[in-house]
Amino acid sequence: MNGEGVFIRLLLFLGRAAVAPVIGLGRAGLFLANTVVWTFIPPLKVGRLIKQIYFIGSKSITIVSLTGAFTGMVLALETFYAMRKFGAEALLGPTVALSMIRELGPVISALMITARAGSALTAEIGIMRITEQIDALELMALNPYRYLIVPNMLAALISFPLLGALFDVVGIYGGYLVGVKLLGLSAGTYFGEMKSYVDLQEILHGTYKSLTFGLLVAWVCCYCGYNTGYGAEGVSRATTRAVVLSSVLILIGDYVLTSILF
């Protein structure tokens, strides 16, 4: 009888372990669906939206610019010496530009914003949950999705592409400083060859990635904060889970989008 009881408990444990991710995915899907629905139901909290654009976008300019500059500089330095072996130094500009616009700009800027703003969003909403501020909003007949989630989602969709573009521009000029000023490549060659290889389609592909990453990060961070456990430990776990899951989804989404777009 004891053996049967252990076997049944083991089956229950395995069943719960298998069903829990499916339930969590369903809840996250319903959370996103509710957010989308409330996005199109007026009135929009414009003041809250502007505040979140400032928080997610403007306050991330420094870290995104700094990261973009050094990414472009390192990329140009490594690429120049590799291309010199094949006599293709003239293609340094297009290589840096395409790498930044297609891949590095959207991905690294999204990871930086997740680390700086995504974690803060999760912690902010999580603290509102454990201090019952979200419950108070519901008691005052204020929908939490309209007041908290929708502005964050829209702010991320606006900020991520703009910050990704900033990352690209700063990275390209960082590559210019290394390739032209440090390594002696002609400025005309650097930018002239770039015009021949970079077109609008490449820029649009990078923008699509940034929009997707903005949606993923806002979705995951808001969901984890909204469903946080109680106490400081619950907020800590929710924040860690949001940052890790967002970062993983960015990399997975990057591969999927790259395979589709390119």
C-alpha cells in the first residue's frame, strides 16, 4: 500500500510539473489578450503613456548610446583585421552597418532596456500588487489593465524601435571612429560603400525586430509583476524571472525573425 501511495504521489508530481507550464502559458496569453482589448477601448491614459515613454525611452538613451558606441568600435576593429587578410577593407562600412541594423542593434538595445527598464517595471507593478494598490484601483472602478499595463505596452512599442535606431547610428559612427580615424580607412570609402549595400528593406527588418522585442519585454515584465508573489521575496523572484525570461525570448525571437525575414 505504501508503495502504491508513493507511486501515486509521483504521478501527481509529474502531472503537475507537466501541466503547470501549459497553465502559465495560457494565463500569459489571456493577459496579453486583455491588454490588446483594453488598448482599443478609450480613454487612453495619455499622461501615463508619456511618463512611461520617458521612463523606458529617454532614461535609457545613455546606456544604449554607450553600448552602441563600443559595440560598433569593437565590431569595426575585429572586422577590419579579418577583412585585411582578404583585401576587402573597403567593405568595412557595409559590414558594420548591416551587422548593426540587422542583428546587433535590435538585440543588444533590447537586452539593455530589459536590464534597465524591464526589471524596474516588474518591481514597480509587483510592489503595487503586494501593497494592494492594484486591488484599490479595482475598488475605485479603475481598470488595472488600462491604467498600468496598456501604457507600458504602448511605451515599449514606441521606445524600442527608436532606441534601436539610436543604437545603430551611434554604433556606425563608433565604427567610423575606429576604421577611419584609427586604422586609416578613407571616410568616403566607409560611407560610400555603405550606400551601395544598405537599403530600406534592411532598416525595416531591424524595425520589425525591435517592435517584436518591445512587445515581448513589456508583456513578460508586466505579467510577472502583475502576478507576483507576496512579500519582498516574491517581488525579487518575479523581477529575476522577468529579466531572464525576457532575455531568452529576445534571443529565441531573434532567431525566428531572422529565419523568416532573411
